[in-house]
Amino acid sequence: MKYINARFTVGVLAVALSGVALAADVKPADQIKIRQAGYSFMSWNMGKIKASLEGSFDAKQVTASANVIAAIANSGMGALYGPGTDKDIGDVHTNVKPEFFEKMPEVGKLAGNFVAAADNLAKVAATGDAVAVKAAFGDVGKSCKACHDQFRAKD
């Protein structure tokens, strides 16, 4: 099991580091704006799933939203945390704590947990089982909260 976890962690870090090269030509302020847009889009889709779970369950909408969340989770957003994105730049504000950049193994673990939860949500949503979606949705929320609690400054 430790071997699998080590391979998984190395894989997540490799993907994150490979994305750094892709974001190298993107200015730090733009990296912050892009990652914030990605998180905002995920949040909007989380809200649509929550509304469906609390109201009239719409399996098609939930599946679409879960697929969006999984796609963003797997998009290599780690590349948007490049040098210089640890602080505000002009009028571009970031809530990322400096500790984020100092604790990359922990960040990698949390990112891996988020990707796994998002992938599972998409898989479960495709079944149309509202009870299973609610549990998987809760797991995604917990993975988001785990990162926010450690690495996101309060507004």
C-alpha cells in the first residue's frame, strides 16, 4: 500500500511540475486570475449539484456539473501556482497563504485527494443515484475544505 501511495504522490507531483512549464509564459497576475476563474466555475457547479440534491434531483444536470468539476480537478491547475503568485500583484488579490508554497508534499496529498474525490463524484453522478451522489458530493466538499483550512487566508 505504501508503494502505491508513493507512486500516486510522485505522479501527482510530476503532473503539477509538468504544468509549471506550460504556465511559464503566463504572467503571475494572470495565473492568479485564471486559477480563481477555475475555482469560481467549480464553485458554481458545486452550487448546482447542491441545489439539485436539496430540491428536485436532476440527474442530467448533476452529471454535467460533476463532469465539469472532475475536468477542472484534472486540468493541471497546480501550474497556476507559479513563482510570484504567492502574494497580491497590483489590484489582483490572492487568498493563498505563503505556507502553500512551503509545504508542497502536503499540497500534493490534498490535491490528490481532491482529484480522487472529483473523479469519484463524476463516476457516481453517472449512475443517477441521488443518495450515492450526496455522499460523493460530501467527499468533494471535505477535500476542498481540507485545503482551504490549511492554505487559504480568510477574506
